[in-house]
Amino acid sequence: MTDLKEEYLRLRCGHVSRQLADVIMIKKTRRNIARLNTVLTEIQAQQSQVEG
């Protein structure tokens, strides 16, 4: 998760400084972070149902 966030930050900085050739990577990385957050939330919800 932290790797994706670091990559996203690097991509954004590269875009701002106009050194980024593939702007689509920002969008893909942001979506990957969202997917991972969704999966983590689902796992936590399942665990709380099992425990509760």
C-alpha cells in the first residue's frame, strides 16, 4: 500500500514538473490504491461479522 502511495506521489511530482511521459499512469495508480482500499474494507467488514 505504501509503495503505491509513494509511486502516486512520484508520478504527480513528475507531472507537475513536466517530466512525466505517461500521464495515464497517475490515473491507473490512483485506481489501484482505491481498489486496494476497497478490498481491505471488505476484509475488515467480514472479520467484524465473524467476530460479532
